[in-house]
Amino acid sequence: MTVGLEEELMVLDPETFDLAPRAHAVLERVAGDARFKPELPAAQLEIALAPARTVGEATKALAQARADLAGAADGVGLLAGAGAHPFAAAEGVVSDGARYEALLREYGPVARRQLVFGLHVHVAVRPAERALAVFNALRSHLPLLAALGANAPFYGGVDSGLDSVRPKLCDILPRQGVPPAMASWEEFEAALRWGEAAGVMADRSQWWWEARLHPSFGTVEVRVPDTQTTVAETAALAAIVHALVARLAERHDAGDGPAPAPTWRIGENRWSACRHGLDGTMADLVTGEVAPTRELGAMLFDDLAGAAERVGCAVELAGARAALGANGAARQRAVAARGGGASAVASWLATRFLG
């Protein structure tokens, strides 16, 4: 069960701390380095790392990649991690290239509004039927992962009232949010073929849900957390995902895998995560019984302890328990409260990039 990390990062103007559409200039300096890629917004860079045996190895590689990318950006811009920029304009510049121009033609201003930054965690699961079962079970846990990883409370210079505005910005595109359950690989293949035949998906990478099966990599990919501000925070989220996938695989092997929950019920918990983060409540997907989100998080960590030992992320999972006290949204709000508001948050994010 190797683990792979991808994170989408902001390029900031070094004087104003606003988004700066200069990703291409940074990428020119690292040409040929497969770790670094462009994205739809011209102010966004992606780090995409090779699979690692453990979360510890993956985050060590991430720390090096962040340092290398920051060095390449010197004199061009600053780098920062969060789910959305605290005060940037709603629409940004789109990157050059046929792929991005096609998205702009299809989605128009909506494409320019996709100034969103996410953390993607891949976990390899074999064989295929086991991966399918893990994916179906994982859907139910996406809201809790979203609450733990919420890191975008500010938008347009003000507190949005949400712990993360990113899901709502993503929702203006199709194929967002909680993915549909898949009864078989044949059903999944039919869904992809229909999307391509209908012309709604240029390719299979546009199956954009908050979790997905990735046939090319042979992974279950979790896409729900916001980009985290520090490598340590990324390690915490990655450990939760790695241990959770391992635990769900073990339950499948034991014949104890849960039935896929209705998408709309998971969606109700998703809204709580978006609005309230860890300060909210979530409902049991069978009974409707409501419990505090932090309490559910603590129960999950207890359940994942053994699996974390087995896949080598016990240390990182122990560190993740601290996230139950305050997620990234709470930390951003604390910075703003000390003075300077959203502008102070943007500069603080940049100072924490290598912290």
C-alpha cells in the first residue's frame, strides 16, 4: 500500500501577497523536473511525487520538493498553501496551453473562478475488487476528512463564515463533491465511457469527485482536503488517509465491509464540514444519530491505530490527533484576529510554507 502525494500551491506577489500569475516563470526554472507541473490557474503550481512506502518517506520528499520549488521561485514570487487565497479577486488568469484553453471555452468565467488548492493522497490497493470495496466505503468518511483538512475560511478579503470555501467554489463545476458508489468495475467503466461519449469529459482525468478510483495508477485517490499550510499538517492528513484505506481494506478482507451509504446523506455531513469544520456535528449514515465532529474524529483515530502501525504511519497519526484541537481554518482566523485581517493571513501563509 504505497502512498503518493500531490498538492496544489499558490504563487504570491512578494510585495502585496496577492495571487501572481507567474507559475510559468517558476516552471521554466525547473524544466524537466517531473515533480512540478502547471495547473489551470496561472497562479498555481502542483507538486506531484512518486509513490513512497510510508507517509514518513512521502513527506520527507515533499519537504525537499517545497524547498526546491521555493528556491526556483526566488525573485519571481512566494509560495503558500491553503484551500483558497484570503483576499484575491474572484476570477484569475488561466494558464496557457491547449488543455486549459479547452476548459476555458467550455466553462467560461467558471474556469477563471477555480482558484482552489487541494491536497490529493493516493494509496495503492490490490487487487481491483478490493480497491472498489475500499472506495465505496471511503465515501462515508470524506466529510470528516474535509473537516480535519479545512483550511480556507477567508474569501474576497472577508471571513466567509465557512471553514472552507473551496467545496462551494468547486461545486460550480460538474462532477464535484461526494462521488457515486460503484457496484462493479463494469459500472465504473460504463460511467467513464458515457462521459466521454456525451462530450462532458474530454478525458478520464475530468472525473473530478472528492475521491476516485485511479485506473492508471492503481490507487484510491482522496481529493477532499484543502492544501495544508505546512508539511507537518500535510503529513497528518496523509497518515489519516493511509491508515483509513488500510483499515477499510482489512475490513473488506474480513467480510466486514460496510454497505455503500446514500450519497445525499454523506452530502449532509459534507455541508457540516464545509460550514462548521470540527466545531460541528455529523449524523450516523444509518440511524441519523448526531454526534460532535471532534468526538467522531477521536473515535476514528482509535480505530485506525492498528492499521497505522501496519502501514508505518503510527507516528504521523499520533501527531494528527492534535488536529482535533484546531484545523487550518481556526489557525487562519487566529492570525486575522491578531490584526491585519485577511491580508495578514496571506503573508502568514507565505512565512509558514517552509516552516
